[in-house]
Amino acid sequence: MSATGFTGIVVIVLFLGLMIFFSIINQEPKQKNIRPIQAYNKINQEINVAVEDGTQLHISLGRGGITGPESASALAGLSILKQVIEKSSVCDYPPVASTGNAVISILAQDTIQGTSKAISIADKGKNPSGELVGVTPFSYAAGTLTTIRDNNVSANIHTGWFGSEITWLTTAGERQSTPTIAGTAQLPAQAVIYASASDPLIGEELYAGGAYLGAGKIHLASISAQDVFRWIIIFVILGSVLLKILGIDIFVENSLAGSM
Amino acid sequence: MNIKLNAPVSTAIAIGVGIIVLAGYFIPSITNIRFALLRTGLVLAAVALLVGIINLLTVHFKKLGPDNENSGYSLILIIALLLTLVIGIIDMVQSYMFGQSNFQMTNWIFTNIQLPIETSLLAVTAVSLTYAAASILRKRMDLFSITFFFVILLVLLGSFSIPPATLPFLHIIRDWIVRVPALGGARGLLLGIALGTITTGIRILMGTDRPYGG
Amino acid sequence: MTDILCPTCGRPNPDNQGSCEFCGSPLGTDDSSLRNDLFPAKDINAPGRHPPVEPDDSSRLDDFLKPTEPAGSSLRNDFFPPEENDDHGSLEPTGLNDSSPLKDFFSSEDLGNQESIQPTEPDDSSRLDDFLKPTEPAGSSLRNDFFPPEENDDHGSLEPTGLNDSSPLKDFFSSEDLGNQESIQPTEPDDSSRLDDFLKPTEPAGSSLRNDFVPPEENDIRDILEPTGLNDSSALKDFFSSEDLGDQESIQPIESDDSSPLDDFLSTKEIDDQNNLRAAEPLEDAKPDSEPTSFSGDSGWLDMLQDPNSTIDEDQESEAAPVSAPTVDKPGTDWLEKIKRLNKSADEVEEDSSFPDWLSVTEKPEGEPKAKPEEPESPAEDVPDWLQLDDDDDQLNDFLQKKDLYDSEIKSEDSGETISEEEESQAPAELFEEGVEHKKFPSWAAAQDSAPQNGAQEIPEELQFLAGVEPDSITDQIVDPFQGEEEEFFDDLFSEELPGWLTTASEEGAQIAEDEISRGELPGWVEAMRPVVESSDMTGLSEDEDYIENYGPLAGIPSVLPAEAEFALDPEQAAMKPLDLTASKSHQEYVNLLKKLIGEEKKVKPITKVAPVQTQRILRWLIAIILIITVGGTIIFGGTIETKIPPEDQVNSSGYGALFNQIDELFDGQPVLIAFDYQPAATAEMHIAAASVVDHLMEQGTYLSFVSTQPTGPVLAEHFLTSTQEKHGYIHNQQYINLGYLPGESAGLVSFVIAPKKIIPLAFDGSNAWGSPPLVNVDSISDFAMILVITDDPNTAKSWIEQVGTHLKDTPLNMVVSAQVEPLIQPYFRASPQLLSGYVAGVIHSLNYEHLREQPSLASTAWLPYNIGIIITVGTMFIGGLANGVLSLFSRHRARQIGEIK
């Protein structure tokens, strides 16, 4: 086993333990201990507005699949989609979902159907769609523009894997005078989102959607575990810098290389 | 809440496959099992693409009608998709069976239709990005936005390199920005994304998140 | 306390005055007591009163009554002007020396009010007899005169003014609203005989009176009927037959303009509760002793009233005949009900001009002695002076006994007569079987003693209908007061059943009757005399009293709520008559406002949301136009420019320098894997960035294998070769192989790393990829001499580095990436161990690479437009950003000012 593999196992096991630990100690899933994120507050507001206004929300899940590193952002988008459907079940029009990946499209439809059955949305005509808009970034962006420009859409939530083409989506929302909540794991797209979206999700905020939308205490435990690991990484980085300054880094590398 | 009998089964399958693939990354002895699962996943992913295309067709078929103002676009999409599919099949038949053409018609469609369109879209993206950067101070007039705005200007000017007007210090600044703050920030973001990815994956493995309908 | 009312000016004068203090006119009759009773001071100024005339003797009374004595309908019309419905005057008797003055006695302008017919004090019994004489209806024609159709609502008090013929009596009983139960109270007689005559009619007339006596809907005021002793039950049946049974009126001997004294006392609730008992007791005791001789002598007029066929001396002077209607009889209820149904509803009755049915008595055969004396049962101390029997107890007792005896004889003699007559006569007798012991004394007088005892224990039979009790002896005796030509008419009426509301009222009344009987107090009508008479004020109002009821059973009682609304309320009428609400303008405005609010609730109001950021289309179009013009113009009209070669140290530490060195070390025939993992949109940049690198590889003579994790990658590879590397003339399956699409992204890459031949067994064109020259020596990923990834996606670059680069042993992993990917892959290049051997990022690195190769290519061509585009973009961005910044500051300042103002 390589050092990278060993480190990976340790990290995963530690994460799993921390998540279980925090999910046990946090019996009451309250959100009072997490910092407020404006984008998720905006999502809750827009859900309420959609209920009152008789409009619908648009959730675009991006073009990331489940077989790559972008899968995490795509799954995070699916989690947000599920929460939004549950919260907006009393809307006249359920949310509409769009994807740029075939697998995510299938999963989105599965999530929609499962959630709709769970909340007893019997009218299939009102079931939110999870259509595949396009298989390339710009075809997906161009196809999504049609949904964004629908007058019945009151807000757009872009959570998933996007490239720089997301500026099309955010700009279209701006032209429709609808708020845009956007988050992605791709860094260039984050820069675009920061510049063009009304409520951006930066970095790992995308993965905290379940905790902020009330998906359960395991999501809160995930955030707590991430915080623990974030501090661990900080101390490791600072320690590495210190060791490098002291010249001990080479000794450590050699020691690790010898042991592995 | 409806309880489906296949929910535990699908959950068990998802968790089991995930754990095996993950363990195969660290344990070489189970690489073969991992590989088999990955191959199955690849096939399913390819089939999923086909399913997605069928879904795309279905959605736009539903959009056809006088009630939908965008039904014309849906019609164009359906025609283009079917036409491209037919041409691709013809090219494939000719190539596989007769070895005559090397997907010439498909290349022609791609080169003369899809490529210009998508390139143009990217060009428009450049305009949109420019506009977004110009309007960021109107959206959020704070320190971070101002910093963001001027960093963009510096990086762009640092990329500017026409000999009479080249400013060497701009290159230095640009390189420093790309290497230090941008890289540090990107690393930090990637670390955060990695942590989020891990937790998301663990939730999937734990079965608490079941996007597969379980 | 009583004054003499001046017949000329209407003002009160002391009773010792012979002439009016105000106008000097001689005052009324010599009999001051009667005068005082007839004209109480408080009623002098009451509206609607007829100006009294001097009634000192019969001639004067005649003179007084002349102007007000209409004949037939004319008289009726005078007494009941349709326009004066609200004024309920009572005709004041002014003289009773003959019958003619009494014609107007009972006339009333407003029959809607509870009024009592108060006969004037006659000089002798004959005049009183004459007074009652006209109560004999002559027939239907006369009846018609009594009930003008126009006066349905108003039921004035019928005050006897003169009854020398039937016409006054027509007016007396003229009432279109027969629901008003009236009681005729006798005036204080001078002697017992006159009083006997007067009181005879107070006997309950039978079931008909009972029906009127107990209106089903208004139990509180149904008690006010006082016995008047009208033996002529048929007449009284009609008289009390009412369409509006809620209005009960008592005919009092003395008028009260709007609220007669009796009305006043009747108007109290307490009295109402007791009057059932009081009215019933005399009925109970009223066992008429038929003494035709004495009755014809002293009370012949009363016999006339009771029995039109009786032998009545027509020369007898008519006396005021108090009429009461407290008769309660179930059969009578039936025919009254039929009358009610004939008129269909109270509302219709009000508008209907049909005559009271009781007038059909005129059609009955005369000689029906049905005097059923009905005495008020009020205690002696409550009885007014004029009703006190101190002076003539013996005479009165004798008279009543004779009357009772006479009645009984008549009943026995007339048993074979018409059913109605028999019933009318027998019904009271049967009802009052228990009161046999009181026959020796006038029933009303006996009731003074017996009422408390009997009333507390027994329910008078005439009130049994109130308790829901239907005497078997009575139920079979359907009293049909109407015989003769209207017999069929009333048969139709009687064929109908009792309405539900009346049945309910009977049940309710039963309980009330029990309660009232248990109290056993003085008759209410006697007690009610006091407040009216004792009022010393001209207006009848004391200083502390704001209002004295003028109408209805509460008339004369101060500090009560006006009863007109309830008085006029008829359940059936209210049920049928639509409610006309009088809404003022403000009410209408409120209604409109409410309607508007409700209407707005139904409207779906689109929520006007403030746009997060207002779009600036002008800026957008301006940027696009500037970029297109400048960059396009540069591409068209520009050329290549010479750039400086970067410093050597910079090249050695750069990714393009490392890549150049690696490719430069490759030789002919070595397999190189190139991944075309960029989107078609990034073709322009990626072609510029990769053209020089791939050209370098082809120059080295390497075999190229193309793969892509993007569906469009294989086509892009072909397009890249044809568009940028056409000059090399590479042949598919000879110098290069296109493996096509590798699905699964990262997982596909991992699988491809593990077993490339299994993952992609065929080439893009379906040929055997691994048997072609480029791949003939490749079994695994590490067998490639170099792996070059062309991508615009940092994630794809990471995937290749993390999934493939970690499995490579000696095979270098290099990349040609977009400029945006460079910051993300640079750490892998600079890390140790180095996961990325070299890279070219964007146009800048490509240009430098061309400089290294010393072969200008696409990067050199695109350099000028690229830089022009950069500078234009920076300029536009800077100007636009500053402008937006200033606008943002202004908007913030404005918002702050607005906030301060608010």
C-alpha cells in the first residue's frame, strides 16, 4: 500500500467516524451552530415566494457525471433538488430540473419521482421534470436558457458541475430579473459565478446544501467533520512550513519513503 | 411515505459497489473485482447517454404543440438529432462494413455546424464575462469585489505583450498573482471541495443520501 | 287626580269646575265621576283624539257626536282615515243620552293600537243599554263598513261614542287587523244595573274570543284581553279574530288617545304574564245565569249584543258595552285559524280589505242569548273607582246572576239551534264548569276572591289551549259563528287544519298559563289603570321619564322601549315580507369597501420583485461591438508581429520548456497517446495552443493514438488533424489511430489505465486499433512514450493527473491546456514527485513554444488580435467598472438619504 493509499484510507475512516460521532451528539438537527450562508437563505426565501406567487423554481444540475470528481458536486445538486422539491411541494408548479449529463438526468428523474411520491404529489402532470438539455457545455447552456426565460420561473438554482458557460445562465437570470443562486466545484466557473450571480456559492459551500436546507443531521455532522478536517489540514500545512523552514522536511520525507 | 421493496436492495448494491471500488483503490488484491465493476459502470454510463438522448427526444416531443411558444426550437432539435443520428449510422455502416469513409459526413456536420456554433457561444461568453466583470462593482461594492475587479485587470494587462507597449513589471505581477494568491486560493478551494466531496461520497456509502431512488 | 276634559279646547279642568278654565266652555256631563273616568287628564292632549263635545246630557251628547257620527261607511271612513294610521286617537264619548252619540264611541282612527272601548258614563242604564245596542251587526254590509280595507295596520281603540244604531258598533268593531285583541272595559256605572249591563259583554264570547285572546306568536301580550262580556260570541269572534294575533287590544271604557289607561297597564310585562290568569278566571267563573227578564230589563242592550235575536228593546239607550275577548276555546281557534288562512298571511291581511268575520253575527238568527259575562279578576283595591262595586254590589250581583241564569236557559232552549250558536254559548259554560259556585256573584267580582286560589291551582279551560290541552268536550264542538250565507265560506275555512305556528304557540302558552296561574294576582287591566290616571302632567310624562309608550300593551308605562316595531311584527308577515334595509351612503361605502377587499383577495397579484441586478443591455452591446470590431479588424487587417524570446531561465522553469525538451527527445515510431478532451467551443484556443506541440510530435515521426473522454473528442481530433496538421499527411491506421470515445470519465480513465485493450478494443472507425502500427507495441498505458492531454477543463486535467499520472511509471504526462487551467495544473508540475512533466497553457505558452521551435504557427498569427482583444477588454472593463462603481456609490448615497428621511 502506498502512502497516498494509506493516507486516503485514514482520511476516509476518520471522516466516517467523525460524521457518526457528530450525528450522535447532535440529536437535534438545529442549524444554529453553522454560519449563515446567504445563498441558502435566498433559496428558502425563493421557495416561499414561489409558493405565494404561484411560480416555480428552476434547478440546473450541470453537466457533471457520477464517475468523475465532478460527481460530488452533481450529487450535492441532487440533494439540493430533493430538498427544494420537498419544501416546495405546496407550490402550484413544482420545480423544474435540467441537466447536461445523461446519468445525472436519470438520477434527477429518480430523485424527483421518489420525492414526489414521498410527499404525495399524485398529479404526474405536476411532477417536476429532470430533462437532459444538452450533452455539451454550451448546448446545455443554450438549452437551459429556454427554461430560465420562462416567465413562470421565479428563481434559478445552479448547483453542479459547470464551466465558464455558466455565465450564460447567470446573465439570463439577470435579464429576467430573477435571482440566481449558483455554485460549482470548478474554479474558473466559481470566478464567473462570483462576478455574475446574485448569490454565489463559493468552494465547499456547494456541499453544505443539505445541512442548510434541512436534509438531516448527517449533513450537519458532515459539516462538523469538514471543519475538524479543515483545522487538521491547516495545522498540517503550518507544520509542514515550519518543518521546511527548520529543514526537517527532507528528513521526514526520507523517513516516510523508507517506511513505505 | 412510500416504502419500496427495491429500496433496500438498491441501497445495498450502491453501498457494496462503492465500498469495493473504494477499497480496490487501496487494496491491490481486489483490483480485478474493482475493474469488473468499473467496466460495468462504463457500459451503464454509455447506455445512460443513450437513455439521456432518448429522454431529450421525449421531452422535446412533449414540447411540440401550439401551447408551447418554443415548440419550433424543439422541432429543430428533434430534426437535427435524428438527422445527425442517421448520418452517423450511415457513416458507421460505411466505415465498419465497407471501410470507405472515415466519418466524413459526420465530420462535415461537426465542422460546419456544431463547431462554429459552440465557438461563437464561447465568444459571446467572453463578452458576458467582460460585462460581468464590469458590473461587479454595481452588484457588490465591497472590498472583495474591488479586489476581484483590479486583479482581473492586472492579470489581463500582464498577459498583454506587444513589444512596443510591453510593461515587464505587469508580467511579473501577473506571474506572482497566478503562482501565489491564485494558486493558494485555488488550493484552498480545492481542499474544501475535496472535503465536501469526501463527505458526499461517505454519505452515499452510508446510504443516507440515495440519489438512486432508494 | 282626574280632571274634566274640556270638550272644546281639550284641556283638563278640575272636576268641580262647571266650565272650562281655559275656554269657558261648559264641561261635559253632570256626572263628574263618569266624566273623569272617560277623560283622564293625561290623555287630553294625546294626539288623535277627537274633540270632545259637551256631554252634559243626551242632547248635548248627541250634538257632540253629530259631527263625528258617520253613517255607515262614511262614518267608518271618518273614524279610520287611512292617512292617519300613526295617530291612534280614541274617540271620546261625550254624551250618551241616546244611542246616536255612541255611534262614534267605538270608532277609532287607529285600530292598530291597543285601545279600549270605554263607554261613557251613562246617565242611566237605558243609555248604557243603548250604547251597546248598536253592537248588533246588521249584516255583512254593515260589517263591510266597519272594516275599511285601507286600514289594515292601524287598530285604534274603539271608544264608544254612541250606539243608537248599528253603525257605531260597526265602527267600534271595525278593525282589519283582528289580531288585536281588545277588551272592552266597562265604564264606571252609576248603578249596578248599568254596570251589570256594561259588564255583561265582558263575558267571554266563546272560543272565538279565546283565539284572539291568545295570539300564538306573542304570548306576552295575549293576556291583556279583559273580559267584556260580549255574549254575542259570533260578533266577538270576528271582532277578535285577527290576522295579527300578536296585537291584543282591550276595549276600555275610557279612551286614551294613544295609550289608553288599560292599554298602559296592559303594556307591562308583568301584567302580561298575569293577564292570562286574570282573563281566564272570570271566564272560569262566568257561569251565565240566564235571566231573560232581568236581562232584558236592565241589560237588554247587552242581550242584543250577545244575541241579535234576543228581545231587546230598541228604545233602550245604548250604553258602552265593554268588550273583552279573553275567551279561549279550541273550536274557536279553528275557525280563527281558517280566517287567518283565508287571508293567507298577515301581510296580505294588512293589504286586504276583507271584512272581519265576526260581523257575520248579524246574519245569525236573533235571539241567541249568549251573554257570558266575563269579569275582570283584579283585586278590589286595584279596581278603579268607577269599577268599584261598593255602591251597587247587590244590584250587580243580582244582575249577573240573572244574566248567568238567562244564559244557561238560553243555551238549554237554543240547543237545537245552529251549531255555532250552541257552541258559542256552551263552550264557555263547559269551560267554566268548575266555577259553578261563583254563579251567584258576578264572575268578575267573584274572581277577585277566587282568582288567587283557583288561579294558583287550576288552569282555566279557556286557557287550556295555551297549555296544549284540548278539552274533549270542546274539541268536538266546532264553533262556527258564521251561519247563513257565509256558511259555506267559513266551512272552507274550517276545513283547514291548525297552522303549526299556532299549535306551537298553544304549547308555549300552556306553560305560560301555568306560571301565570300560579301567581294569582290582580287583573292586569285593573292594575294598569293607575299610572295612567295618576299622571298629573299634561303630557303624561314626568321629568325623569323620557318616554312613555303610546302603543300596544306597554302603553302608558314609562321608561320602556318603544314597542311599535314588535307590535307591528307579524311572524308570517315578517317571513314573507322581504327585509328592506335602509343603508345610508356611508353604509354603502363600507359595503363597497368590503366587496372590494373580498374581490381583491380572489385576484392573484403578481409579486413585484426587485431585480437583484438590473441588466445593462447598452453596456453589453457596447462591449460586444467594440470587441468584434477591434478584434475582427485586427484579424483581417493585421499581421504577425515579432515577439521577444523569453529568457532561458524562464524557459527552463516553465512547462512549455519542459514539454519542448521531452518531445524533442522523441524519435520516429514511438507511440504517443493524445487525449482530445476539450469542448468544441474551446477549439480556437486549444488549436492554437496544441498546433505547435502536435506539429512538433509529427515532425519527430511519432505514432499518434487519439482518445477522448468527451463524446465530441474523436471528431475534434479528426478536425484538428485536418485543420492544423494537414501538411504532415498522417494516415489513419498508419501513423495515427483514433480510438474514439472513452466513456466513464474518471472511471473510464482508471479502467483504461488498467486494461486499455479491453476498454477500447476497436478504433473509432471500427478497425482493430491494437493491431495497427501505432499500437502494435502497446499493451498498457505505460508502453506509450508520452501522454499528451489537450483539455480546457481543469477537472479533466486533474482526472488525468490523478487517475492516470499516478499509474505511469516512465511515461511522462504532459498537457496542453487552456489558460484558465494553468493555475490548477501548475502545482502538479512543480510538485515533487512531479505528476505533470510539462504543459503549454494558452496562447502565450504556445507562442513561446513556437519561439522555441522557431517556427511561427497559429499562436504567432493570433498574437496581435489576442493582445488587441485583451487591451480592449481591459479598457472596457475598467471604464464600465468605474462607471458602475460610481453609480453604485450614488445609489447607496441616495438610499441612505431616503433612509434618513424615513
